[in-house]
Amino acid sequence: MPLFENLDAFFIASCKQSGKSFNPCLLPSRSQGNLRIIRNLRFFGNMGSYFNPEYPPHPQSIGTRTFPQLSIIATIQYWFPSPDGTILVPNQTGDTIGKLDPKRTGRLLNLIEAYLVSPSPSDTEKFKLSLYDLLMKSERSTPQTKYQKLLTEYPEFCLHDFKSIFSRELYRNFEFLTEEQLTALKKENILQDDPLFLTKILKFLYRVRNYSNFPLFENDFLKDGELESYREALVSDSIPEKNLAARLRYFKNKEKSFTTVRFVEVLVKSLNDQRQDHLPHALVERTIFSFFLKKAKTPDDILSFLSGYLDVDPETLRPNFPKTVFSGKTYWTIRNNPEDLKAALSHPEKAAFLSFGYQSYEDPFPPLIDY
């Protein structure tokens, strides 16, 4: 989407007309800094070799090395799965986050800010239901009893979901091996037709990476042969189904509900955890708004976002939307005039544009291309 001059002022004025104030940490001119914070936490945040069932990773972010150890890290993963582990990419999957449109993203941010004013236990339960209904596009309010039933089965879903995806990805990574790789594995007594092939491969990876133990096998989280059982259950079409296959099918049929519960529960935890002093202020809100800005393509997307955030008709906002676009010509005009450059650097919005302009027009190493 083009960079518009005075977009910050447009957000501030639009919110003021509706009796709200827009969080200055979220203003569009802060996007570069916010993305840098999010990128650092997404790729270098508190990760560990132990799977924490309270903070399950996003399916696209499951690997063999590290998993989120904090709720805020898991939340950032849900908004920015970034499966290649290098480029920060907003959620583009078919889950409830990936399918969020600008208007519902605005409503979601508004719900969060309203909740943070007074997060009492009773408000928390209402907040969870409101989030669930918004993400599920429910036309009717979900009864508390239905959500509680989902919550009861939620821990089991998280374990099955993780083990299913983990076994599938591990198999996919080692399905096709070169003769050299097969010879190396044979020396470790690992054969492709071994009934415990996936189990042995994973333990081999732990040894190669100098782990003193086998983290996922501790406390019987994973048992020898369990990955193979999941692999068999996922590809088997036998009738009648074995118990594991039947259970996986049950959760697959309710996958949307359970993945939405997962997001809601982890989000609420992260809103509490982000109050810690060592984390940037309003980190969850920055993540959500950065997600929106990365996916926004037209002025209509911005108007739709504010429509949801402020609960107003987007057409009432359109007349005041900025018309002037920051361009290459604008960049070089400022860049080549010392006085203009000095003035622009003291103006947050223009300074942000200059940073973007440098990357676009001068940096010999252009930014990585999003996918």
C-alpha cells in the first residue's frame, strides 16, 4: 500500500471525533520500529527445547528445535507464523487469524483495549466469549457452557495437534534421503524401514545438536513409537478406525473451534504477561496493528479497520482521508536539501518515510521480499 502523508494525523483525528484516543505506539509512522521489535521476538524470543502445552506453537512454526516458553511469544507466532524462520510474514493460513478482515481486526483491537481498562475475572470470561464469537463470525452469542466444554477438551486437542503435525513434518523432512545420508544413518543403526524410524531420527538429531537429554521424551511426553503411531493414524483409511485415528478425526472435525480457543486462551495470558517491565509497552496491540498494516493493500482497508475499531460507517471517514502520497520524488527532494532533511528527521512520520525511502532507493542491500 502507498505511504500517505499525514496518515498519523488522520488516525488521531478520526478517533478524536469518536471520543477515543489512538495509542501513539501504534501510529503508522511507528511501523518500522514495531516490526523490528516483533521480528526480534519472533525469531530470537524466549524459545526452548521443551514443549509447553500452555503455549502451543502455531502449526506452521513447529520444528524440531525450539518452542515458545512465554505466552507473548506464542501470540506473536499466531499473527506472524513466518515458517521460513527468516522473513517476518503475517498469517496467511486458513485459520481464524489468517482469515481476519480489516474491519474485524479493528473490532478485535477495540475489544482488547476495552478489556485492559478493568480486567476483572468476570470481565475476563465475557472477554473470552466476545473474542471467540468475533473470530468464529458467530451470529449468536456462544453460551458459556459450550465454551467450557471446548475448554475441557482443549488440552487434549493441543497435544494431539502438536504430535500429529510434528510426526508429519519430521517424516516429510526425512522421506527422501540421498545415498550419502542413508549411509550415515545406517552407521547409527537407523534404517528407513525401521518401525521406530521417526523416534530414532529425532533422538539422533538431539545427539547431533549436543543435547544432554531428549527433551520431548522426558516425563513420557513422547514415548518410543508414538510418532510412528500418529503417522499411521494420519494416513490410515482402515475401517473400523483405531482409537487414536478416531480421536484425531473427532478433533479434525472441530478444528476451527479448538484453534480459536487456543488463540483466545493464549491471547488472554499474553495480555497479562505483557505488563512485565522487560517487555515493550502494548506489545500485543502493536503486534495486531502491525499484522493489519502488513496485510493492508488499499485506503479502503484502512477505512474498514477504523470502521471496526470505532464502530462507525467507513464512508463518514473517507472525506478526510489523506490524498498526498509519499513518492520517490518527495524522498529525493528532502534527502538532497540539508535544511529540509533536518526538519524531516524531527517529524516522526517524515522520519519513518525517510527510513523507508532509504531502503527503497539507496540501500545497496534491498529488503527481503515477502511471500
